[in-house]
Amino acid sequence: MKTHYPDIGLHVPSLLLPADSVALETWAVIACDQHTSEPEYWAETRRLTQGAPSTLDLVLPEALLAEGDRDAAIAKIHRNMERHLAGVLVEQPPGFMLVERQVGREHPRRGLIVALDLECYDHRQGARELIRCTEGTDVRRLPARAAIRRGAALETPHILVLLNDPDGTVIEPLFEAQEAAAYDFDLMQGGGRVRGWPIQDEPRIEATAARLAALRQGEPPMVYAMGDGNHSFAAARLVWEEHRDAGAPADHPARHALVELVNIHDEALNFEPIHRLVAEVEPAALLGAMAEHFADAGLAIDRHETPAEWNEARNRASTGHAIPFVQGTASGTTFGLARIESPNAQLAATTLQRFLDDRLPTLRGTPDLDFIHGEDTLLNLVHGHPGRIGFLLPTPD
């Protein structure tokens, strides 16, 4: 069976699944870059998985990067991978995995796990490869991920790659002829439910590759857009370059990375903002730096006494960009709104990130920037912490 389709950067992987004796509810954990400011989530995950085979033993949660000896933790991860290969995981025939996730929305989210060729990707600005970035890549976030992948016997990535498939030609037809599910179980800590069906027969693999090829657009052509997990994919590319430059053959397994393909037109796919949390900072100094950075852009910073006033102000139509922020105090939270009349970027997220990238390194101490999913989570992380300030971004169109 053909396993590599170089014209579309597609590879048919040999997936590994836990043996029947392994409890899937404790085997599966959330991606390592989630709950980064909530170590208590990971402490509870450790409690739930204690003594059971789990992917928690194969990842290094970013919330815990500052704890303990990182090199020792990575060495332990590599040992756990070898141990799981010997007694926990069972290799499957080459193929894809069709997946469906119930995540509390009206429709389940559907995807297809495949492997993509890292030679078809470049995270640098302006690159025009088959696989394109949809966000900037912060190279400071790559070393820890690359250190885990370097020398690892397994990969357990959570990388979502988007397809522009308005007619639903690639993933959706595979649900019309499902085989028996390889797994079907509830995820821990309210994570929803996930099901997976193997796609291992040559006709459906060939048909899927042909439909992906039909999605090529532009010159040079593009097929895939990074949706989430860009930094994991960039780290994989970095490690592959090391192998390649050391003389590894073109068919070396490090050349490919597992991803989940998702149709951007999937009914369950919601676009939500990723807010910014700055910790270990003097908020007044940060806002002062903001005033300097946007001195020629018509910046006005408004303060609001109550959440009701703040919500009314942030929902009021305005020109330019209006970026709400919350500032922690010893007893609670204060509310504000930064209005930038003449921003130099189309998106508020870009305007804010450029400021943070430019000014955070100039502030006293070691300000820590984190990316937070969920407004309520951001508010909770700021409340009662005088050294924290959070910026909320609008929902993308």
C-alpha cells in the first residue's frame, strides 16, 4: 500500500493504541499547552491518573515548566515512552484515524488524524509552503518541546490543521461507511467524549489523498493552514532539520508529524479569542509603557468603577481598537479600556501582541506572558493578584 503522497505532503502513519487492558479515561489527557496558569488542574490530573498508564507520563505540561529539573523530567519522559512501547501500546496497521469529539456544543467536531511532511512547512514570516502558518511563531517556546521530541520514541502531539473544504469532500464522506470504533469513551475533568474509527483500507486512503490534492490553491499551492499547535509543529520541524543535517535518510520517521485535519467549515468549529495574561509585572509600569508605545496612535486609557460600566463601555462601538483589560489588586480587580484610535494593524490581537513583544523585555523584573482561553478563566487568574494584568481580545469574525 502506498504510504507517502509527496505532492500534498501526506504520509500514512502507523498509529499506536493502548492495549485493551488500559483504561482510556486515565490514558488520555489534555494538550500540554492548556491550563498553563492553573497548576491545580495538572495536580488533579496527576491524582486521577496515579498508578495507571497515562499520556501524562509522556508530556511536560507547560504549567510545570518552571518546577524541578527539566532535563531530568525529559529523560524520565523518554524512559516512559520506551516502557509503554514494551508493554502498553499496540501498533496498528498503516492508516488514518477518523475522530469525533463531543465538547458540549450543538454539533460534534470531526477530524482525521494523518501525518504531514515537515519538509512542506516553514514557520518563518512570508514562507509559502503547502502548510502555512496562521499566527506568528514565538521561537522562545520551541526549546522545551524540541528537547522532548529529540530522542523520543513516540509522539503524542495535539496539532489541528485546517482545510478549506466548503463542500465537505475530504473528512465528511468517511463518516458514511464507518467500521467498528477503535475507541469510544469520556474524557476526564469535563473534557467531553471522543470516538475514533480506523481508516486502513487502500481505496479510502487513495480517495482521501485525491480529494486533498483537489484542494490545492494558489501558486505556489497551499493545502493546509495551522489551526492550533503551531509551536509543536515548528519544534518537530526543528528536530527533523537536525536529523536531516546529520545525514538521516529521506524516509526517517522524524520527517513526519501526526496532526488532526479539520474542515474550517465544520459546523462545530468555533473561533474564540485567546486572551493575554501578564504576571510578575507592575501594572502601572506596563500601562505607562503602553502610553509610550502608542503615543502617536491616539491612545486613551479609561478606568471603570464597576463591571457593569466596563461592559457597557467595551461593547460601545468605536473607531480603531478598543482593548479591555483587568488589573489585579490585593482585594479584587479593577477594570479598564485601552482605546487606540489609529492602530498599525488590522486585528486587535496583532496590535496588542506587537506592543507586548516590544515593551515587556524593557520592564523591570521578569514579566511572564501567558495565553489564556476563556474570559472567566482570565478574570479568575487576575482577581486578587496585584502583580497581574489581563487583556481581553474580541471574538474573531
